[in-house]
Amino acid sequence: MSTETELILPEDRYFDRDPAQLEIAQHLYGQVRGLPLICPHGHVDPKVFADADYSFGSPADLLIIPDHYIFRMLYSQGIPLEALGIAPRADAPDADAGAAGNAVETDHRKIWQLFADHYYLFRGTPTGMWLNHELYDVFGVRQRLTSATAQSIYDQIAEKLTQPEFRPRRLYERFNIETLCTTDAATSTLADHQAIRDSGWQGRVLPTFRPDALINLTNPDWAAEMDRLRDVCGRDIADYAEFIVALEERRAHFKAMGAVATDHAAATPFTHELSEREATELFDRALQKELDPGDAERFTAHMLMEMARMSVDDGLVMQLHPGSYRNHNRSLFNRFGTDMGADIPLATEFTRNLQPLLNKYGNNPRFHMVLFMLDESTLGRELAPLAGHYPALRLGPPWWFFDSWNGMKRYRELVSETAGLYNTAGFNDDTRAYPSIPARHDLARRVDANWLADLAVRHLITVDEAE
């Protein structure tokens, strides 16, 4: 095999070339490369672990069709989602064909070939780094993925996926995962998590409580989600007070099933506490579908305060990740629904928006909050000073658009002098792409080793402190 077609993962990849820094970086990385993986925030479906014999299906099923990191890049180059095997919503107009007459491709070899034909699009991106790592380390591929090698690599991966060693539970053990947290709707019965428990398997897969669909009154499925809440609670929920009790009960159930955290998305981190009367009246208007302008924003702001209060009571860590304009491409949303790679970061203000919540709970030793950003301009200006002051607050790692080599370096450079290292919250992979988890953690460990090595060669810290 020529070096032009060989897939190679150099041991010193991603490290700076200065000899002194490189030596320290490799030394530091060597100390952590084999440590267990802790995955505190992610979107792997728990059903893959509930069945010991669960199969991922084809290489396209596993690596392309569910991964918006991949198909958003291909879509940006004019490739229809239908050509990647992604089916429109059942209730979408002309669901069997796209606006341009695109039938949904069902031949997974053709999907894979199309992906390979455009694999060059991922050069220099974190997705490309993860994919090369997966192909090499998880599936044993030693050829670069190209148009010419596409089908032989497809065959190699497909054959691996038939083997018992490539069932999700076996990969969990091979990946050396210590804990993996899923993200679950507040109305989930957690049946898959119960099945994992009942099976006797020792993998630690924990649910995470996510109530967004209930506290965002602009959610078009809010009424249906309220019905699901009534069903899972087994009673009517006719007013705000009963709504709060129901959420507290759901949190208690999640905690009993092993949950350690909650997860919240919001367009902004605006927090504001309503009076009991105001919250009750607003909730009543929501039930009657008679919301006034601004009601939904005020209700979400109030419910973030309520979620913080509940975290003080039950000890669940509160994760908040604001600043995403969801489903920006409306025609794509209308046809395919959510999570189609069309979420775009927004400019975000934290200092004033979070002041009500942090003034009430940020000094409480029972409250723990991990805050994420999609607006890098806030890191040095707002988030590092906030995390460097409030005892309850930790900064989540760079994620989504910024869990990259450059994004993680910028993060360390912008926050560490003000917040320090110990007011940050490590790394999370935030992925649906299960086989990419080791690659994502490996990249993060290499970035941190390299960054610490730079501090050491500049004598800002000593090598033993870097260790």
C-alpha cells in the first residue's frame, strides 16, 4: 500500500512541533491516554444498551444517517438529505419524494459511496479527525476513505458489525467507558434504563432529566407533551401547582434510576422569578392557548429559576446550554423535523441574564451548575469572570461547533487565567455517534496535554504541576 492511500494516525498528531513542548506533551498525554472515559452529557440512545444483541445495522446506519455533523456538511454542498438515506417526516408534504423529486435512497452502498466521494469535505475539521480515528482504531481500516476504496472499506466495516465484539455493550467495555449519561425527556418512562438494570449488565448508563419540551411554551408539541406528563404521572395536571409537583416527582424518579444531572436548552440564559400568582395565571393561559406576547419567554425564565431551586433540593447538577437558533432552515424543518444540522449559534449575554439565578442560588453550597456557550466572545468577557467568582458555577467545555482542535485551544487561552483550571468541567462528547466517543475524548486529551506543555516550557507552571 502506498503512503498516498494508506491511513496513518501518527502518535504525535496534533502536538506542537517545538521539541521541548512536544516531549512534555507526549509525556503528559501518555499519563492519561488510557484512563477511563466519563461521558457526562451525550445523546446515545439508551435502547442500544437495553438489548445485549442490539445491532447497529449497516455502516451507513451507524456512521452517516444519524449523524448531523456529517450530513450537514454534505448538505452544504448541495447533496439532498434523501440521497443520504434520510427520510422526511411522515406528515411532510410529498413525503416519498423531495421538492426536486428526490426519492429516499435505500441502497446503503450507494449512500456510502456518495459519502466517500465527498469525504474530502471533512479535511481539517474535527469530524474528519474523529472519522479517521474511528476507521483506524475501531474498525481496523488501513486505507484512506476515497471513491476508489469506498466499497472495500464498506465491506470491512459491515463484516465487523456482524461480530459479537461490535455489539454496543462490548464496545462500551472496549472503549473503557466508566459512565455514560444519556439525555431523556422529562416524560420518558426510562423503560430502556430499567431494562439495562434488569439485565444485570454492569455498564453504568445513567439518564439525564431534560424538561425543555414542557417549559418552552412555544414548543408546537407542548399540549401533547403535557398529555404525556399526565400519562406518566397517572393523574390530571390542571394547574401550575400540580405541574410543579409533577416535575418534582419526575426528577425524583430520574434520580432513583441513577440520574446525577438535568439538562436545559434555551434561546437565552434569561432568568426571572415570577410570583406564584403570575406563574399560575401564565400557566392557565398556556392551557387555554391564550398566551400574551412575552409569556413564553417569561415562563422559561421563571422555570429556569424553579429548576435551580429543585437542584438545591435534590442535588442534581444543572446543565444549561443557551444560545442556539434552532432549526434555522425552515423548509428543512418542515420536511425533516428537528436536529437536521441547521442549528446556528446566537450572540448571547450572560452577566445580566443570569444575575437573578446566581444571586439567589450561586452562593449556595448545595447548588451546582455547569454552563455552556456557543458564543466564544463571552468566554473571557463574561463566563470566565462569572465562574471565577460564584462557587456554584463551573464552565462546561467547548462543544458542538467548538469541540475542535482550535476551539479547545481558544477556550483554554480565554478562560484559564480568570477562571483557573479547577472551575472548568472537563470534557464531554455530546454525541449521538457512539463509535466516535473514544476519538473525541482522545482529541481533547491531546489538546489539554499540548496546552499544559506550552505553559510548562514557558515556565508558567512546572512539569509536575502539569501532571
